[in-house]
Amino acid sequence: MARLGIDVGGTFVDLVLEDENGGLFFEKVLAEPEDLVGAITSGVSAVLDQAHVPAGDVREAVHATTRGSNTVLERTGPSTAFLATRGFRDILQIQRALRWSMYDVQLGKPRPLVERSLSFELSERTLADGSVLIPLREEEVRAVAAEIRETGAQALAVTFLHSYANPDHERRAAEILAKELPGMVITVSSDVSLQAREYERANTAVVNSYIATAVSEYLRELVERLPSVGIDVPVWIMQSSGGLASMDQVLERPVRTLESGPAAGVVGAARFGSSLGYPDVLSFDMGGTTAKAAVVHGGMPATTSYFELQRVGNRRGSGLPVDIAALDLVEIGTGGGSIAEVREGTLRVGPRSAGADPGPACYGRGGTAPTVTDANLLLGYCDPSAFSGGITLDVEAAEAAVDGLAASLGIDRLRAAWGIHEVATLDMEHAIRLVSINRGFDPRTLALVCLGGGGPVHGPRLARALGVEVAVVPLAASGGSARGLLEASVSMELTRTSLLRLDDDEATVRCKAVLAELVEEAHRSSFRSGEEVRVVCTLGMRYVGQGHEFLVPVDVEQADAGRIAEIFEERYVQAYGYAEQGHPVEVVTWHVALVKQRAERQVTSQRASRADAGVPARRTVYYPETGLVDVDVHQRSSLRPGGVLLGPCLVAETTTTTVVLPGDEVEVAADGSLLVHVLGTK
């Protein structure tokens, strides 16, 4: 059985095919914005031809898409209306009182996806305990439906107060609205979120409705066109949680796919690190448009129940919050296509990107702005005749682009190119510190897994800056997210708000009852009877009196209230350095994920096994430690397990280059991964 992973990024589409013998084949094509599905099918044909695998042998296809998040980012969704409990129609405009930039007197809140003129309200009221204070009046629902119809809105989100405790009003209103507004996309908040905090729940419902049409049209087109290249199997979709969902589940709740691609990379990093004996790793994934970072502890990616779209400077409260299960990662606008420019006399890189069209200047597609890829080419890190996606890089175009920047800074071309590379690396270092040190993890105790086309180029330098001893470059690292798709498992996540003080006499009994109910519901909705699954449980906990929760993983089989409180305090000390000894602890939110077990397997690079060792080429490369220096360029396909390389040197492959710094040592692992021991720390 062959398996196919397809990851769509902002610049490239990465495809990885695993054949029945565990052989890996990978392909990278430009993500043409005018015909993205056409680019995907072209890439599928190319990787099948490369592997000599008939399309009919592919029995599983897994896909990660950025269509939902791009729809929000570009504000290309349909006109969307919002319906709330009377007195709460301004939830989306009021948002939170949090000032994400304390001293900015011109601070603006994130712009809602719904205009205030499209916000409506109904006279109904459910209390926090689920009891009804004011019944829903069906004639009022029909009257509001008529008002919404007149606006021409194409989508609708319904969020009533305390529907997480009792969703009856929302669901009955949705039934009436569906009859009155046929063809309209309608999301009720209780279908996508069962947590308290009405603003976050409301925004989740809005985002789900806003992106539903774009996601469904894209996925349906993909499924319709894949058979043209012989792929006619169910397509599984990666969720933000790192688990896979069926097409039907995604079409119902597309909001769960917002971080689809980045999540796949983290899942892959967890698998690659664990297989090499590094269960605690930093996942670093640098693509053409963005870079992503996350922590994996004990082989499990860190998770969060608080996710924001369009954050500014990675500051909490600066984006649109979405209440979904997601891997806890940081994403910044620094990728190979990120544009370098002088702002206020300072060199900045990103978040503006050249994307796939026109792309960096060196792509020769009309781009003129200097980018990270242009800089890396001039530093000697990229081979102009063997670059990702079969592109031949235009060195003169890159020189012209960087020369313009150098002139504005009053420095020479080489110094400007290194400045671009250095600033991009510093931005990524800051992001990694946010997701590690700010979460209580010491990066010096972790390995760095480098993914994406830019990961192996910048990773060893990042590892040195962070004090990391080992940087891991797995097989097909450039398509790390696509490989991660093949490591993911089908999963179902459920979340519920239910307050429980752990010093209550019945706390243990109630705790086990809530978890058992959630597990049963998740199993019933997504898995067949008797199907073997792994249960992952995370509790949102806090000290009584606090306003926000802290996520704590627990063993569902040992849900003892006293032990759960101890685990909470241990994690609290790890994150904040102290604990409120003797202060009562309470559980607020209950997160349960059921994960279908996937069989372990060994993979190899078929391309590597067929290649012959050869004499390394030479190339002039710039390092700040040495200046311009001629180094060996080793073809990765010629390396054999157990081999050792000493830096400075380059390890080249068709889709990326591993830049080995002076003093570093590279070991080729048994599975073909490169282990870069920083400054020879082995």
C-alpha cells in the first residue's frame, strides 16, 4: 500500500509518497495561486512518476491546507451576519479589555469579521447552570431571519449566552433559520465550542461560517480533480490539533483546520525526534512564507485551547481568538520569500512576502524586492542550478535586488546579504524563545528538528544561538509537513466547561464521570465499536479566584482528584517558578482526544539507496566566523549511515541545503537523518 501526503504552503506545494516498502519519494512544486489544485495534481503526477508507483497503488491520501486561514488573512470570505442574545450584539466589537501593547496610544483592536450593521439579537436567556430564564420566541426568530435576508448576507453565526451549558435555544433557532434562509451557511457556537467565555465562542462560530464556503469549494474541487491523475481514495485532512479528520467532518467544522499545515510539521518533528532517541525537541519549520516553532515534550507536542489568528508580534490579545484544540506553536512572517527592507533606518525582514508569484527576485518571475532566498543564494548556501521546484535561480537578479538594499544602508552587497540572513535568524530565535522559555522549557535541554526548505539552512545557526547541542535534519526535511501528515493519526477532540473544585468530597467521582462521558461521546461520534484508540486528556485548571486556566495533561485511567492537584502544582512551578501552597484548585475545562493507533514502520530514502558516492563539489560560501571560504558540498544522496562530516561544509539535496558551521560535526543516523552536533558536542 502506498500513501501520499500533500501539504500546501504559501509558496510551495510539498508532496511525499511512501511506497509499500517504506521508501520515501518527495516532490516540490510552486503553489500557483491562479490554479492551486492544478499545481497539486501536477505534483502528484510527478511524485508518482519518480517513484514508479501506479496511482492505483495509493490507498491513502492525507492533506494539509491553508485555505481557511488565508481566507481570514485576506478577508475574502462572504458577507457574514451574527445573531446573539439581546444585549450582547456588540461582543465582536467590544472584545476584551486586554491591551496587547501597553504604551501604544494608537492601539487598535483586531477588526472583526462581521460588521456591526450585520449583528442582530433575540430576547432569550439561558443561565450559567443551564436553566432557562427567558424562553426562545420562535416568531421573533422568523422576524430576525427576514431582516438578515434583506442584508444579503451569505453566512450566519449564532451565539447565545451560556449555550455551552444548554444549547437548546441555539439549536432550535438554527432549525428555524435554516428553513427561513435556505442555502445559507449557519454555524451555532455550541457545535464548534462548548467552553465558557462568550467572545471566544462567538468568534469561533463566526470564523467557522466565514471560511466554510471557501474551504468546501476548494476541497470538493480537489476531490473531483485527483481522479484525473489516478488518485481515487478518501482524502483525510489534518486538523490544528495534529489529528486527522474525514472530509465530512472538516466540511462541517472547517474552523478546526486553521493551523493544518503547521500542525503537520510538529507531528512529524515529534515522530522524527522520538525515533532517534530525542523525545524532547524544538520543532522548527521554515517555509517560503512563514516560520513555525513548537515544543515537543516526552514525544507529545504541547497543546493549547487558546489560539489567535493574525496576531501582531506574537502578542496575546492582538489577534482574533478561536476556541479550538490546537498544537501550541508560534508562527512568524519569516520565510524564504520574506522581503527585506529598511524601515525607520533599520533592516527588517518580513512579514511581507514575495510568495510564489512573483516570488524572490532570483526566481526570474518578475520579482525585484530582496528576500531571504536571494540573500542565501548570494551567501553561497543555495545551488542556483538545483533549487526547489526545479527552478534555476537567477544570480544577477538577486544581486540587483540586494544591491538596492545595500545602497540604502551604505554597505556592500555581501554585508547586506548576511544582514538579511542574520535578521531573519534572529526573528526566528525570538519566536523559539517565546514558545520554549516562556512556557517553562529550557531550549538547551532540547534537540532542534529542522523542517521546511529553510529549516536546514538556518537551523544550525539557530541551534548555536539557543545553546542547543543537536540539530536534526530528517529525510525529506524540506517536505517535513507533508511527511508529518503520514505520521498523523485519525483523532476526535471534545471540550467541555464544567467547574469542579478538587477539594470537594466527591471530586474524584465527578472527575471520572465527566471524563468517561466525554470519552464515550468522542468514541461514538468518530470510531467503530471495538476500535482501538488512545485517550489523551488535558484539563484547564486554575487556583480558585484566578481568571484564566493552565493546561495540565492527566492520565484518564488515574483521575484521582488529589493527584491531579499535585500535577497542576508541579506544572505551575515549572512554568512560573512558584505555587500557592494550600490554596484550593479547580478544573474549569475538560479536553479529551481519542487517537486511533497507527502501526509503527520504518522508512528509507529510495533516492539515497540508488545513488553512488562521489567526490564532493566545492563552493565559495560566506560565514561570519571565516569570511568567504571554499567548502565541500556533499550530496546527501551519497551519504551512508555512520558517516561523519566536519564543518564548515554544505550537505545539498534537491529541495534544501544543510549549512554546517565551522566547528560543527555531522553524523549520518541509521535512518538517513543528519545529526548536526553543534561545536562538536557529541
